[in-house]
Amino acid sequence: MKKLVLAAAMVAAASTAYAGSMAEPVIEAPVIVEETTSSSSGLLIPLLMLVVIGIVVAVNA
């Protein structure tokens, strides 16, 4: 009986060593966060150009 229990314990201990599979591990891709410019900076240059043109016209008129 002791030999049977000892054999069962050896089989149980040996089977846990091979619990994994041979499949490749799944590695998630890193998250890339892209910074966006605000829409107000896109309007800033045209508005400044209008102000400068308005000042030039007002000074020359």
C-alpha cells in the first residue's frame, strides 16, 4: 500500500512540471498615445494675419 501511495505521489508531482503547453505566449502590443494639437492653434495664425492686415489698412487710410 505504501508503494502505491508513493507511486501516486511521484506521478502527481511529475505531472505538474508539464502543466504548460507548447503554444507561443501571447504578448500584447504596447499602447501608443498620439498627441494632437488643439483646434484653436490652427486658427491663431489666420486671425493674427487678419489683425495685421487690418492695422496696415487702418494706418494707410
